[in-house]
Amino acid sequence: LEMQEAGIEHTVVIFGSARTPSPEMLETEERLLSTLEAERPGSTELVAKRQHLKILRTQNRYYNEARKLAALVTERSQCEDCPNLHVITGGGPGIMEAANRGAGDVGGESIGLNIVLPHEQAPNPYITPRFCFQFHYFAMRKMHFLLRARALVAFPGGFGTLDELFETLTLIQTGKIESMPILIFGRDFWQGVLNLDFMVEQGVISAEDLDIFHFVETAEEAWDLIRFSLHE
């Protein structure tokens, strides 16, 4: 009701891990590594910390790209003859925080559909307060993600991200919702997690099903695909 009253009709859904580190979190980890290098050079703990930090640096790139994409969607959809788009996320930390933060960077409003969980999921501070909603059931939350969606972007994530992504792919595959751009961010990550070509080989999906989505690597590439779809 709040979104309807605010005239929000079109959204871009941004999914991804709640554990993706922000620049501030990465900076803290970098400082801890420097301290460990000075105090315990050559230790097993140091080797493990360096490997962990290498992964965090890769993941932080996704945070930065999600933030940039949200800023592009929020700012450019208001001045490029596009429907006025609002970013919508799961409202938590990590990629969700990055997207809400990016919308705020350019003075825009954004939506967060939070859910009650035993860990990880507290509303991030970048959601527009009047559009911060709390859900108890995943099914209802996923329905509201898609009600106004014009595009969906899935950044690297865990079980929750996979659940949200594959439900959307299934709904499009079976014709239950209209087709929209499904953009999967980070080919290396996703191809490490999923072997979709093997699924085609095994006959459990068709080759045409791979056309439902596109891999992207940058915020600019994702925005160009979203913008193109809006003018088709």
C-alpha cells in the first residue's frame, strides 16, 4: 500500500549475499592483516588470513558494482525516457546494503524487504525508512519482489540468492510471469557454482532456457541491458 500510494510502479530487483564485505569491512580486515604480519610473520594463521582476504577483495568488487548499478538505475531512469525505476533489495547487509546505498548516493529512494532470521538479516541503514518492510515468510517476500519488477540482477550469493534466482527463472520458463532481463553478475563465480551446460547435456533443461538470462561483469553493462529492454 505504501508503495502504491508513493506511485512506485517499476522496480529493479538486486539480490546477492548478505556476507559480501563493504569497503569499510575490507579496510578493517586489511588492518588486521597488517597487524598479524608484524606480530606473527610466517605463521599458519597469517597464511589463512591472506587467503581469506584475497577472497574478500574479490567479493568487495561485487559490493562496489552493486552500489554503482543502483546509482545508475536510480539516476538515469529519471532522465533517459525510461519508466521511473526504484531499486528493491532484501534489505539486509552485503549486496543488499550496497544497492540501497547506491540509490541513496544519488539522492534516490529505495526499498528493502527484510525478513526475520536468526542471524545476518537486520535492516541496513540505507533503505528509505518508509519503504523498509518486514516479512516473516519467504514466499510472500519473493512474491512482492516480483510484483513490480522490470529486471532482476543476481550477484554472487548463497542458498537464499540461489532460491530467489531459480524461482524467478522457473516462473519465466513456465510462462507464469512475463519475461524480463535476468542478469547474473560474475560469470566466474556462477560457473564455479553451477554447470548449466551439463544440465542441457543431461536433458533436464533445454538449450533455449539458457537464453532466459545473461551474464554481466560491470554495472554499466547491466544498465545498458536494462535500458535496452525498457525501450523494446
